[in-house]
Amino acid sequence: MQIELRQIGKKFNSEWIFRKLDYLFEAQKTTAILGRNGSGKSTLLQVIAGSMSPNAGTAVYTLSGKPVAEESVYRYLVLVAPYQQLIEEFTLNEMINFHFSFKSYLQGFNRPKLIDLMQLAGNRDKPLLQFSSGMKQRVKLALALCSEVPLILLDEPTMNLDKGGMTWYFQLMDDLGKNRTTIICTNQQETEAPFAHSILTIEQFKQ
């Protein structure tokens, strides 16, 4: 999926978080959105996802040369973010079943293979509220990357991952993140998105 932002702006009350933002997210490429905490990275990601409306400008979505209506974009994306919550009363099996009642599995995956990928085979019947923060992050990332969608949106994807989890994340992105449009919000590109093809620095659009 290709996404073109045209003069996009978002403000809260009278303060512009970013303004007059023009940018082209190329199809099947990875872009890192960089900026310090509170700079507007997450806000921009939510605008791209269609979960937050801009106060100015437009976003144009194109998939295989055909336009995608803004109100339909959610069908083609997955989002992983600190403010996105899992349903903690669900077991891991139930969470996977719930997620894939809305999305299709990436080719070659099913629930057992997904649990093996998460390295959580011994926890399939455990409620997610009993999972550590690192285990929950693995669940979020694996659900996203194993969904058959052309657009992947990640906000601080290595949050709560230890050294082993970081290695797992990089392998996951190398194995499953290719040939899809991926946008990663981070203030640590070298540890979360060193493989990015391009960079958007959000502070350039504060006016």
C-alpha cells in the first residue's frame, strides 16, 4: 500500500502538533517516524491508521494502483502500540481466535504455528493477565506480523522486550516484514528500525 500525506495537520485545542506535512510512504518499504517523546509520532500514526481525523490536509491510500477509501483503510492494516490493549481475560488461544475472526492468517500460518512463533507454547491456555509485559508484547507483534495485510503500523515495537525479545523482534521483521508497507514510530531508530528505507522527522513539521 502507498500512502501520500498532503498538507496534513493535527492540533489539540489551538496548538498544532504538526502542520503542512507532505510525505509519501512508498509501497513495500519501511519508514521510521523519528522524534522525541511527546513530539506527535503516535498522533501521526493514528491519523495514518484512520482512527484520528486530521484538522487539515488529506491522506491518499493506493493499493495495487487502485484507490482505497479512508473509511475502509482499517481493513488493510494492523497496529501495535503501547496504548493498544489486549483482552486480558482471554487465554492466548482465545485471543488468537478473536484476532483472526477479523483478519486472515498470513499464508503458511495457523494458531499452533503462531504460538510456536511466539515461543509461548506452554501458555496457550493461560489468561493474558498472567503474562509478563514482554510476553504480551510478543503476542501483539506476532498477531500483527502474521496477519495478511499490506500495511503494518508499529509504535515503539520493542517496548518491554528484553535482549532475547529484541533478537526475536529483529528476526520476526526480517522473516515477515518484507514486501509490506511498514511504518515504525521510534525515538531510537538504531535499536528499533535500523532496517528502515527512509526517515520522517516529525519535528520538521512543527509550525
